[in-house]
Amino acid sequence: MKVIRVNSYEEMSRRAADIIAAQINKKPDSVLGLATGSTPEGTYAELVSDYEKGKVDFSLVRTVNLDEYEGLSPESPQSYRYFMNKRLFEHINIDPDNTHIPGGLSDEAEECKRYEELISSLGGIDLQLLGLGHNGHIGFNEPAQEFARHTHPVELTESTIEANSRLFQSREEMPRRAVTMGIGTIMQAKQILLIVSGGDKKEALRRTLCGPIRPDFPASVLQLHRDVTVIADEAALSKDTTLSQDIAF
Ligand code: GLP
């Protein structure tokens, strides 16, 4: 794992956008795995700014998002499809037909199969962007007894409902289920970029980087991937975590 320590959320966002833009410039039809949540918002804003300045061209880019809530239509302001349209897709020259997000209204089993096949048909993911849940979830892969291999439906944990209900009118409105890429799907990405910001993620990041590799803390599996870059701000990187600028496993 390569760990890049930065001073602020803004710097994290800029560095992440640089890595994504470099990937697109190297391979214009890249398949990008994208994430939602508060953490990547700044990264998307930087990519929009790069596009406006003519530094990056999304015309051939394909995207696959990690996850979607069950029961929300694409028009629902809390859906991840809506988030991606508003934060990124509507502001760049990407072909909407090349943007993929699991369907929240389809038959669960069929949708998971379709999504997994879709990712394979695109040739797999070149660069997967990830945020980190407080309980170690990546995508919506919640702590479990086993690492889930493929795209699958999940029952969200209380900790995730607690963390994400801030984005809904009330806690009751927040869906209890979601569809997410599996740990296996994520681990097959050629390159992974994990972005983490804020003191509330400190313990989760320490366990991701240095803890035992266990399915009850899903992000720990990233230690086994051969090309992971972590960009984290000072607040998220604890001083006592034995980290230099760079850790190579
Ligand atoms: C959400 C998403 C994850 C995201 C995580 C952290 O539940 N499904 O993909 O990484 O929570 O979100 P945030 O960046 O808002 O802390």
C-alpha cells in the first residue's frame, strides 16, 4: 500500500483527482469504479474543474458505481444515481449510457447477476475509488463472517444507518437494504484509490492499514491488493500509527 499523507480535505481531493485524470489521460476509455458519500464530493468537484479547463476528456470513459440503496428510484435525491448525476455526470462530457449504477428497484438476485456480468463485459475496473465507512465497510460491504465475492444484496447495519441517515429527512426514511459490488469485485480492480478524511475515521483507517485481515472489518482486505493508494489527511492518520509517507507491502 502506498500512503499519501496530506494536510487537508481539499488537498486530498486535488491529489485524488490528479490520479483519476492521469488514468483517463493514459487510457481514454478507462473503466472507473466510483464511490458516493461525503468523502469523494471534493474529488468530483476537482474533476469537473479539470474538465472545464480542458485538462481531461470523459467522452470515452465508462463508469461503474459501487452501490445503491434498495427501493429508491434514480430520481430520488437520496439515491446514489441522483448523487452521481448532480455531483459529476451532468457537468462533464461523459456519455450517460456509459455510466452504470446498480438498480435499486429491480429484482435483487437478477440485478446482482446483471451488474457482475456488466463489469466483466467492460473488461473489469481499471481504477476503483473508495471511501471508508466507520465500521470498515467499503461500498456497502458491511462487517460479516465471510468476504462476499460478487455483487450482492445487503442488510445495512445500525452503524451505517446511524451514519447515513443524516442525508435523509428522518432515520425512518433511510432504506435498510442496498446492493453492492462484492469484496471480490472490488479486489479485481487493477488499481484502488482509497480516500479518507477526518478524525472520526482515524480508528477505521488504522485498522484498514495495520489491523488483522478479517471480514468483520472488510476494508482490511485491501492489504492484500497489490496496487492500493491511500490518500488521507492529518486528522485521519493517527500519529501513533506506524506510518511513514509510504508503506510498501
Ligand atoms: C456510504 C457508502 C460508501 C462510503 C461510506 C463513507 O455508506 N456506501 O461507499 O464510502 O458510506 O461515507 P462518507 O464518505 O460520507 O463518510
